[in-house]
Amino acid sequence: MELYGYPLKAKFNQPRPPPPKVLPATNVAAGYKNRVPYNPSESFNMPWMPNSYYKAAALNPTLSPLTESFPGLPPTKMIPFISERPSGVFTRHTLDDWHRSNMTNYKESETTRHNAERLRADLTRTIKDVYQQAKRTQGESTKNLGERINDIEYWKSELCIELDAMIRETNSLMDMQKRLERALADTEGPFQVAHKCLLNREKRMGIDLVNDDVEKQLVTEIKIIRSCRERLQQCLDTVNAQIMCNKEARQELEKDLADKQLGHHIDNKCYQLKNTSRGIHFFKGVERIDATVSVPETWARFTDNNIFRSQSARAASAKLRASTESLLMGTADEMWRQFSKVNDAFTSRITEIANAKSKIQTHLAKTRQEIFQLETKIQVIQKTIRDKEVQLKVAQTRLDERSRRPNVELCRDAAQLRLVQEVNEINETLRNLHQCLRASEDMLQMLVRSKGVLEHDLVVKNNSLFIDQERCMGMRKSYPSTVQILGYV
């Protein structure tokens, strides 16, 4: 849609495309020569191109009559001017009404000003009273906040003193706990050594299963170590429970101290707030919310109970540390005496097992040498069989290929006879080689079984010697000393 009065540049600057051939040619210029957009307020004599629009826009507006500003308009299109008022359209007042209205407005203004003056005086007194009341109440609140800060600082100092004492006692008890854990862990080694010694000596076979003095001393050592471990574990459980009690008391102290520090920070911040401070805002309805959970009496009693609970826990912890020290000394001495007895019993048994071991090793070395030589022969036989199988493949391939000769060429000649003979000879050789291989493997199995018997006997002796000399005595040489059992290192 084109607006009236704008130049149609796109339509007049570009040539119009030719009409389709199916339609008759028309004279477009003749058809639209006198046609303009419809506008009732304009004349039908206005030309199509907007030359008149630019002329009208170029005129300067003036206050002259409408006919002079628009000389191109015909007289019939001029806007009529209403010079006479119809009856009943406008309301007219009298001059008395006008004076009466002014007097009324003057009186109302004077009355309003007097009322405003009285109100301003009342407001001045009210504002002064408000400032005095606010200053008084704010001073009382600030004083109460200062007293509250002093109370918090007192209980903070008491909590800090008790918390430091509880931390020192807890650290001492945790050191004792570590000593108990190390002592208990150090008893695990001797207990496992003695237990493994018994288990490994049970694996001895035949005449090696002897209920000698070593086994009796090992059983006694296991009983003593188990008894010491049970006592140490019970003491460790008691220490762990006491540490948990100390930590609970410490957590209560720390929580109470953290709450008091936060409360002290908040109250101190509130104490320092003034009317000119930053960060003050309106919190509508906050005075109707009562989030308090205690009163000053219960508040002070809560902290006093925490301090009393911590003092009781510290006393119990100090008593437990003393009893734990005596337990460590007693168990270490008892275990060390039994350890020396077991070591003495092991010395006489090791020499007897070493002699039997050396004889078995001599027979076993000879058997292994024979097994090695027989295995070498078996490998030679296997290689020979593989070579013969390759030769057999060649002969059979030749026979197969010669079977494809045509007609009379299928001659039973000397080559054919020799190939058949060669196949038979190779098959016979392979049968003999397989028999030799089976015999060698059977002999090898017998040697292997003989070696296994010797090795089993040697394992029995080695096991007995390893248990007594290597494993038992080797592990018992690394037995923890008394200082390690006591947990000092």
C-alpha cells in the first residue's frame, strides 16, 4: 500500500515488464492518466504526481486567514468559523457570583493557614519529645548491651582457660593412646610369629612331627601374648571411650565459646551502632518475633555445666593415664621373659634337620642330571619325526600328482614303484620313532616321579629346617624390644 503524497520512485524509475502474450495489450498511461487515490477532502483535479504535495509543504505557516494560507483550495472546501453561540451550549455566571466565590476562597485559605500553624506548633513539641524519648531509650539499650558484653567476656575467659586445659589433657591421653596402639600392634608380630611357628611345624611329615620342647614353649608364649593383648585391648577401649568423652566436652566448650564469640561480635556491633551508622534498615515486624531460648540464669548455668563436665573428664583422664603406664610396664616384662625361653628351645633342633637335608640334595642332583639328558634325547627324536613327516609329505604329494596323468601316461614305471616303496619305508620309520619316543617319555615320567619323591622328601626337610631356622628364628630376631613394646618409640 502506497501512502498518498510520496513519490513512487520504484514504479517510475524502472521500466514496467511486458504483459503476458495471452492478454490483450492495454494503454496503461491512458487508463491511469487522470486517476488519483480517493480522498474526500481533496479535489479531483489534483494531478497524479505529488508536485502539489511538495508545493504545499514548502509554504510557511502564518496567522493569516485560512484562505490566504491555502490559496489553492476552492472556497467550497474552507472550514467554516462558528461566530454565534447556540442557545444552551455555554453557561454564564453573574458578577455577584464571581465576587462571592472569591470571598469564599479567601476565608477557606485563612482558616486552613491558622490550622496549619497550630499543627506546626504541636508537631514541634511532639518531635522534641520524640527525640528526647528516643535518646533516653537508646541510651538504656546501649547500657544494657554494654553490661551484656562484659558478662560474655567473663564467661569467654573462663571457657578459654578450661578449653586450653582440656586440649592439653586430651593431647596427653592421645599420646598414651598411640603408645597403647603401638604396644598392641607390636604384640601382633610376636603373636603371629608364635602362631605361624606352630602352624608351620604342624606341616611337618613323618618323623618330623615331634612334640618337642619348642612346641611346648610356643604354646605357652601364645597364651601369655593373648592374655597381654586382651588386657591392652581393654585398656585401649577404655582410653578410646575417655578420649571420646574428652572430645565431647571439648566440642561443647568450643561450641559454647564460638557461640559466645559470635554473640559478643553481634552485641558489640549493636553496641557501636548509632543513628548515623551505615547498614541500618527497616525490619518490619521484627519486634513481634521472640526467638530467645534462654534467660540470663539458664544462660550462665549452661556455661557453668559445660565447664564442670570438662573438669570431671580431665580428672578421669589423668587417672586413666597412670593406670595405663603401669599396665604397659607389666605386660612388656612378662612377654620378654617368655620370648627368651622359646629362643633357647629352638637352638638344639636346627642341627639335626640340616644333615638329612644335605643327603637328599645329593640324590636329587643326580636324578635331575639324568632327566636333563633324557629330555635332550626326546627333543632329538621329535625333530627326527618332524623331518620324516616332511619327507613323507613330499613322497605322497608326488604320488598324488602322478595319479592325474592322462590315459596311457598312467604307467606303473620304476619311479611309481620307488615312490610307493619310499612311502612304506617312511611310515615304518615313523612307527619305530614313535615307539622310541613313547618309551623315552615313560622313562622320563619314572625319573620325574623319582625326582618328585626326592623333592618331596627334601621339601619336608627344608620345611622343617625353614620353620626352625629361617622363618621362626629369623622372625624372632626381629622381635620388638621392651622399649618398643612400651610405646616409647
